[in-house]
Amino acid sequence: MEKLARYHVLVAGMLSPILAVLLSAFVNKVLMRWSGDPQRNWLLRLIVSTLVMVAPFAVTLVLAMKDRHRSALLLSGKIGVTIAILSLGLIAKPVSDGLTRSKQERNKLMRDVAAPLFETTDVFGNRQRLADHKGEVVLVNIWATWCAPCRAEMPVLDRLYRERKDRGFVVLGMSDESIASQKRYLKEVSVSYPLLALTRDVPSLYRDIARYPEMFLIDRKGRLQPAPGAGQPFQKLEADVDALLARNSQ
């Protein structure tokens, strides 16, 4: 037992990355359950769940300081502290996601601002330009094959597109996943609107996405208009699209 105690700093350090991830996920889940409005309180959840990731490192550091106070820190202890320090690098991901999510939330609030133009290709290699849809109402849908809400939403978006395309409504799906992945998805859930490659040449407005799916509504004059957020009923999107189609129909 005494021999094992000599390696407690090493053990604590080795467990630090695992415990950091588990603690973060647990705290986020608890806060989600307690939150009255999970979408509005996302920043608080992110901050708290990120801070708890430091706890395993702190425990390892305290154990190492106690050992050093009693005697010289063993090589195993130094290795444990090093691993614990490296585990702090895990914080970079949620911090990066938080910054991107902040940009995403800010972008969604834009109104009557010219939508950044883009040019890319669809999954069949056809050139697609936002400028080609001048005079139409465009919905840009940012999605991913691994995103369950995206997969559930796309058939409904396709219905909305088919019912209103004759009135000047366009849906453009955009994903940064490979063309092969998107084509495989089309075999599972077929949609009639174009699926485009979200490349680095596309303006950052459409790439600064941390939470999927995301929508951008563009009116007939090429201006961004607020789109319904996650959790809002699909009828809200239908009403917003119909309002834009009617507003600029002359």
C-alpha cells in the first residue's frame, strides 16, 4: 500500500485528461437539466463546464506539492504533473467553440445587411453562386451528416422549398464535410435543393458555426434577415419565409 502511495501523483496525472472530460460533460448535463432556457444560458454552461476541467490538474498539483514538501518529488511524480499540465490543453476546444458560438449568435442578429456573396460547387460539381439568386428569397442551411437535428429538419426544409420555389424561394444546403459523405447521405434522405461544399473560400459568416443546424435568411434584395432559432417551431420559419416572399414580390 505504501509503495502504491508513492505513485499517487503519477496516477492522478494520468487520470487528469479523462476526469477533465467526464467532469465537463457531467456538469454541462446537470446545468442543461436545471436551466429554464438552455439556448439562452449556453455561455454560463460553457464557462462552468470549462472551469471544472481544471480540477483534476489542481488535485495533481496539490499532491505533488505535498510530496515535495516531505521530500524530493519522484520522477513518477514529475511525469504525473507533466501529464496533468498537458491535460489543460483540452480547455482549448470549448474555448474555441465558445468564441465561434459568440460570432454565430452575433451573426444571427444581423438585419438589413448585405449578405456576403459566395461561389462554390454543389455535390455534382455544378457551380453555385449566391449572386445568381438575386431577386429571390434564399435560405442558407448549414448542416452536417452527424447532426441529428439536421437530418430531421432537412426533409421538412425540402417540402418548404418544393411548395414555394415557384414563388421565388431557394434553399441552399452547405456542409464542410466531404462530397462523398454528402452523396451517401442523399441516398438515405433525398432532398431536391442543392447541397453545396462549404469551403474556406466561402465567407466566414457561413463558416463561424459551433451549433448545428444554422439558417441564414436572405431577402430578394440580398439582405440578411433574422431566421428562427433552435427550439422555435417550424411554422415560425414558414411564416418568416412567406412574409419575405410577400414583402418583395413587386
